Amino acid sequence: MLSLKDKKAWSSYVRLLGYCKPYKMRLAAALACMVLSAIFGIIPPWLIKNVVDDVLINKQSSTLNLLAVGIVALYILKAVFGYGHMYLMTWVGQKVVIDIRLELYDHTQRLSLAKLYSKRSGEFLSRITNDVATLQNILAAVVVDFVVQGCTFIGIIGFLLFINWKLTLVTFVVTPLAVLVIDKASSKLREVGGTIQEKLAMVAAIAQEALSSIRIVRAFVTEEKEYARFENESNRHFKAVMKGTQVRGFLEGIVEVILIAALAFILWFGGRDVIKGRLTAGELLAFLTYIGLLVQPIRVLSRVISTIQQGVASADRVFEILDEKNEVPLPDKPVVLKPMDGRICFRDVWFAYKDKSWVLKGLDFEIEKGQKVAVVGSTGAGKSTLADLVMRFYDPQKGCILIDGTDLRQLDLKTYRRQIGVVPQDPVLMKGTLAYNIGYGFEGVTDADMVKAAEIAGILDFIRGLPDGFDTEVGERGVTLSGGQRQRIAIARAVVRDPRILIMDEATSSLDALVEQQVQDAMRKAMEGRTSIIIAHRLSTIRDADRIAVLSGGKLVEQGTHEELLSMKGHYSRLFMASNGEHGEENVKTPAQLS
């Protein structure tokens, strides 16, 4: 009976083999080449029997020429079909790896942010690269070894039984011992294989984390600390690899010793039969040659088992991601709103992350078409979460969000998001040119569109002043630009697509006072006729909003214009005073004073 772990490993391997289905013709040709290569590899010892009995003992010189030519011809055919199966299986293996890697990358891209943030990005990268690369080995090399050496093993057993079945039975008295050793070691190899891949993923994660945060690392002078972390994880990975090597070395070594001991016993037992005339010298030599050849397929098959065990650990890590269900499922029959008006309605929206601590609690309010609404509140009030829900990065656990009267969960997500412009607090630029970043994700963008967007964002003069203009490379994550320049590129990227909804999360936080005012004027023009959500801590930037929504503890506690909220002397007035460095209610200016 197979254990639960063995059944899981077998099911994972069968699932992996399922990816070969599109390439079944090449796989079948490869299998045929494997079988023929194995057959041509096991015939020569039988010819050697005839060399001893017919040529050396019976002095038949004509047979010698025929046998010599036959042996060479067999090995030529073996080499030809060996090349065939090696090429075909490598082709199939690489194609399958590409298919799995693309599927894994695509699935990872579509996972909810909660799933993506639950692991380090380096861990996902390790599974896409290292783990998938491991699968190529168990798909190509393992299948080749299993078929070729399996056919060789069966063929040799057939010849051994034909030569002397009694001697063959004696030979395999020790086989159960080898099988027992393999079975005991294989479960350990699976465990070690999983540990090796996990440690390697941690090494990649720490390196990626340190390199992506190199400015922080250098600013806080933690190079030695990060080096120590990387060294520590590297040593853990080294220990895991060496432990796997110990187990694998023990398995291969003990099997070889058992088989050589069997060979010595057979030599003694078969030699007695030759002396008594029950076996010819050629038959004994062929028998011993086949026993010697039997060592290789058994050693390889034992290694195949260990490789499968370690490879299945990688397969499980890959399938773990592929089996993750998207917490933002796509509708079966999506509703396409194009163009949409941009009316947003929150109806009793409750949202919590994994810890089940509610971030938004019963949110109820509407944003009309073309309205400019600012969302304010202290840190942790749920402002950014509200914007993420509008983008449908997450779905609320209770309630719903309506876009133009349609539940957001029923909309065609791609069409919907292409009509939204987003300016994040920490703008991330892609490696490429300024033109590539401004037109990112906008198919059919023209030069005129980019010029207009850059002008709105207040960065056109800067771009035109560069030697390569819009074709200037920005470097990875935009490291060659200042924070303010990156922010304005992000603004241009948001407005170039002429969105129906604009979401600005601290869109001017990185700009100096003069540039901030210029961009505010430009953004004011850009927001005309569009539904706009402005998330702000600096309340001076939102005075001219049509409406200001104040969040506190995940609840909507106040809403109104700047003047209306100040006159209430509630949450908003306290936030406004704090943002302006004021203390005490006596400093709150009335609407008349503000004007």
C-alpha cells in the first residue's frame, strides 16, 4: 500500500506529466528512440557469448568477422537513437518548462494583493525560476533514465533467465534488501529536497530585498548586517544540500555494495556449474557481463527515485501557487462599461485583511459623475484601502461598490481599469524610456498624447531639455530621476489615457511648494469632467474639493466642503489644525476668515 505522502508525490508527478500532452508526438518518438537505444545496448554481451563458445573454443573464424562487425553496428545504432531521444526529450522538457513558467507567472500576476503580500517577492521569483528549472530535470532526464534503464533492466533479466534461470533466481535473493534501502531513503530524500528549495528561496528573497532597498541599507549603514543575513541563509542552504548529498550518496553506495557482493557470489556459484558441465564458459561470461551491466540501470533507477522525490518537492511548491484561488474572481459573463460615466457608490461596505480586524466599517456614500472628492483621516483610517477597493484590488467581505449602478464584481475588469488613472504615493517606474513609462498600458498612445500628458503634469520642459527627450532611459524603478520628477511622470501616466476616474494617493507629496502649486493647477484642469478621488494628509491641497469625506476608525464620520467641515469643529478641524501646526480651537478660522 502506498503511504499518503507517496500518493501525493505520485499524483504531483502525474500532474506534471500532463503538461507533456501537447507534445505527445515528439514524446512518442523520443520513447521509441529510448526503447531502441536500450535494445541495441543489451545485445552485445550475447554476441560475446558466441565469441567465446564458437570462436575461441570451436575455432570458427568466419563467425569472428560477423560478430565484430555486428558489435560495431549495434553501438552505432545505439548512438543514433541515443542522440534522438536526448534531443527530443530535451525539446519536450524545455517546452513544458516554458509552459509552466508562463502559467505560473500569469497566475502570479493575477493573484490578489493579499496573496502576493503574504510572501516575499523573492520567494515567488524563486518558484518561477529555480523550482520550475528543477522540473525540467525530472521531466527530461528522469523520463529518459527511467525508460532506457528500465528497458535495459527488463532486457537483461530476460537474457539472464534464458541463460540459466536457477542462477538468476539465486542472483535476486539479495534484491529485496536493495529495495528496502531505496524505500527507506526515498521518503527522507523528499523531505530534504523540500528543505533545499525552501532555503534557496530564502537566499533569493533576502538578496532581492536588500538590493531593492539598497538606498535604505546604505543610509542606515547596515551592509554588514545584510551580509550576515545573506551568509546565514546561504550556510543553511549549504547544510541542507550537504544533508541531501549524504542521503543520496548512502543510497547509491549501499546498493552498489550489495550488487557487487551478489556478483562475487554468482561467480563462485556459476563457476561450479561450468566445472560440472552444466554451463558453458561463454554463457557464464555473458551471464557475468549482464550482471555487471545490471549495476548501472539499478544505480540509475535508484537515482531516478531520489531525483523524483526532490523534484516533486519543487512541483508541489509550483502547484501550491497555481492552486491558489484568486480572491478577486472574474465574473462568468462580465458587464462591459465603455465608456463609463464614473459614478461610484459605496453601500454598507465592510472590509478586513487576513487578521479579520475591520479596516472599513459600513461605509455608505456616493461620488457623482465628474465630482472631485477628497478622502482624509489619520493614519490607518482606511483611506488607501478605499482606493484599492475602487480599483478592485480586493473585494469587500460585506456590502458592495457600484460603478454606474453596476456591482463592481460584475464588470469586465480590464475594460474597467483601463478607464482609471492612478497616481500612487510612491510612484514606481518601469525600466525603459520616459515615453514607455508615460504610455505604459495605454495601447495606441500617440506622441501628441504624451506631450499633452507631460504638459499637464508640469514635466514637459524638463523632458524636452534632455538630450534624448522622451527616449531618455529612466533606469530601474526610475532611480535616475528625483522623487518629484518620478511623481510627475506618474501623473502624466495617469492622465495620458484620458480616464473617467482619477485616483490620487498623495499625488503631490514629493513636490516642493512651487512645483506643487503648478501641478495642482494642472491637475485641477485634468480633473474637470472626471470623477476624482484624492487621498491626502496635507489638507492644504484639497480645499477646493467638491466634497471632503473624513474617515476615522474605518467609519465615515463627516463629509462636506472645506468650509462646512471647519465650521463643525470636529474631526476635520482637528486634522486641519494639526496639518498646519496649530493647537486649540481658537486657531480654527471661520469660512469668512479663510476667504
